[in-house]
Amino acid sequence: MSANRDSAITVLYEVMSKGGWWTLPELERVLEARRGRRALQTSVSARLRDLRKPPWNRSVRSRKRAGTARLEEYTICNMSEKTKTER
């Protein structure tokens, strides 16, 4: 795992673990501001998928945002939280 990829995951985790729902463009802007270089939405999407894998083991949920843009929003939770809420 490269240092760049790992730091992008770390930033996403830190931001998203505070709660709330985030769109890819919002996460892209946060990554650009925190890391000082361009972050593509495809890279953000890939890092969201990486959060589902060890050592992160997070559940990444998505939902459609109502409105003109019709963007998807994402949030994370622990796998144990997902299990509790889906019972």
C-alpha cells in the first residue's frame, strides 16, 4: 500500500468518522484541502471501497440525495453498528 493511498484513506476516515453524509464532490474538496493536491472522484470512490477492507473494516453506506443534482451520499459506521441497526 503506498503512502499516498494510505494517507487518503486516513483523511477520509478522520472526516467521515465525525458523522454526517458526504457526496463524492464534497469528499474530493476535503481531500484536496487537507492534502494540498488534486483528488479525483474516482480515487475517492476507490478509497471508500478500501475502507470496507481490513484493517479499517467499516461499513460504507450510500443513499440518493433528493434534489436537482441527484448525487449519492456516503457515511461510515463500524461493522458491529451495521449489524445492530439491521436486525
